[in-house]
Amino acid sequence: MGTKLSIALLALAAFTTAAQAQDKTSDIIARGEYLARAGDCTACHTAPDGRLFAGGRAMPTPFGTLYTSNITPDPETGIGKWSADDFYKTMHSGRFPDGGLIYPAMPFASYTKVTRADSDAIFAYLRSISPVNQRNRPHDLRFPYDNRQLILGWRTLFFSEGEFKPDPKQSAEWNRGAYLVEGLGHCSMCHSPINALGGTSQSDAFKGGLIPMQNWYAPSLTSSREAGLGDWSIKDITDLLQTGVSARGVVYGPMAEVVHNSLQYLSDEDIRAMAVYLKSISEPSPPPPPSSALPTTESSLLISLGKTVYDKHCASCHGSQGEGKPPHWPPLANNQSIEMQSAVNPIRMVLNGGYPPGTQGNPMPYGMPPFAGLLSDNEVAAVVSYIRTAWGNRGTPVSAREANELRSAPLN
């Protein structure tokens, strides 16, 4: 009897240990899925109408077109033969398992800050999804950019390898936000100016820039004249990040995709941590507004016409004084996104319209209709000039030429 009982107890212990191991693995995979959401991996590694993480998405750049890779666990065409060490090496150092150089369209300059534990969790999640047998499409880059050895020069100038180091002078919440914004979130990839070599100096991080080939402007996260959030409440920031709308503004364009694919799935604690960090890096006071490049007479005529266009087409939603009806119809008066030095985004919104993302917190967003077919270039320039200079706004007028140049811009 005693022997049988011992065997039964051993079997029960083995079963319990196996169940605990399975639960632990499940927890790691779930955490990896969450972290993959935080890194917005789907946005690049899933082509429109393509299989999840099978790659093949075209990434136009000033140097040619890159195509994203298959990161499903397929052993022939994906990462099925990779180890956790291989995956971490790719994330951390921007090199393939065989040592080959990765083009910096993959944001390894940010992902290098991701911890080994988080990298392993993401890898465990990717190993758990359905494999897709789909070969990677070769990149289509112009000479000499098709020579991968040139990446060595880029890395020397713009890449600093190393995991995120918490700042002991800051709170745990601030450090968590910094880790997400600077690392997994790779926010600097869009919100920093990119020079002719396709890189960003460390001193220019988060200072805003035009997103190559997309014709959208990612505003500065430090400047109070752009997207600096120093005078926003934490609630307004978290609302914007998590739902796409807040009392202070609405996200459109590429940022709407980020909220839809990534940020809406993050925990309240992580979104708040990001808000705390983003609020902290804003400059305390705005610089003086730039002077207009248009002649005074032309500016006056544009703004006069712009008021007529605005009263007819815009005031019913945004208010006669630009006060808006938050959160669905954002205010235009004292709106940083309207006053920025770059007028690309307001011109595009007038031309193409758009919707904030559909999110759990805002499942049926209100949108703005396109006016490209209704307004001439002069009328578009006029109404944008008006909203950038009315009601105390400190923006500058724009020209009909600028409006015309953006008529044919890609909609994404």
C-alpha cells in the first residue's frame, strides 16, 4: 500500500510540476503578445490583406523600397530555426543570426533598449503563432544603397547599442514610461528629424520631422508649439494615447494607426507612465512664431477668403470661434497641431479628411469629410491660412502651391 501511495504521490507531483510549467509558459506567451502590441510589430510585419507577421509589406524610403520580413515560426521562410539568443541579437544589435547587417528601417536603434526578459517573451509569443510559408521579398534599393556594408557607416554615426538604464533620480513610473517611449514604442522613429543619411542625431531626438514618403509631419514631442504636452493634463494625454480623442485634440493619419494597432491595448498603468514621461520632456515655454514667407497683401487676401470658406464649411462642427465640440470635433483655436511650423497636416486634413481610430474607448469615432473635390488650391490654402492665424493662433499662412503639392500625396 505504501509503495502504491508513493507512486501516486510522485505522479501527482510530476503532473503538478508540468501544469505549473505550462502555466508559466502561457504567462510568458501572453506577456510577449502584450509587448509585441506595445512595439506595434503588426504594423510593419503584416502586409495589407496578408497573414499575421508573414511580412511582405512595402516600406517606401528615399533610398528605394524595403520589404518587411516573415517573423512567423516557419522553419524555411520565417524564424522557426532561430533561438532566443538569435532573436535577442537581432533586436539588440541590429544583426541577423549570421551577423548580417539589418537596414535601420527596422527600429533596432530603439529596440536595443529592450530588456532580455522582454525580448525572450516576444520571441516565445512569435513561436506560438501559426507558421506561414512565405519567402521574403528582396529589397528594391537604388545604387549605392543596395550595398549593405554602407550600414556600417550609418551605425557608427547613429547607433548606440545598450539596454535601457533607469534614471535613479526619477520615479519608477517615469522610468517605465521612458522605457516604453524610447524602447518598444520607438516613438523617435517618426517624431525626430531624419537627415540626408537617413539618421537622427541624439540631440535631435523627439524634435519632430516629416515622415519620409508618407507626407505627414510627426510633430516635436519637446516643443510646446507642436506636440509638447507640458500644459496638458495627464488625463488628456492618456485619453489621446488610449482612445485617439481627448479634450485637447484628436489623432489622424499614421498616429491613428499606432493608437488602433498598439496603444489602445496597453494597460492603464503603462499608458499613464508614458503620459508622465512625455509631459516631462516638453519645453517650458514656446519660442517666438516664425515670420510668414508670403507677402503681406497676399496673406491678407488669403485669410479674408479663408474666413468665408471656414464659415461655410467648417464652423458648424468646429465653432465660429474655433472652439470645437470636444472630444469629437476638436477645437482649432489654441490648437498646437494647427500652429506648427509645418502646415502639412492641416492641409492634408482639409484635402483628404479622415477618422480617428476606432478603439474600445471610442468605438464609433466621428470623422472629417474630404474637401479635395470641393475646394480649389486657393480655397484650401485660404482656409488653412485662416485657421492658423485666427483666434490668437500663432501659425503662418500657406500658399496654393503647398496645397497643390499635397493633392497627390498617399492617403496612408
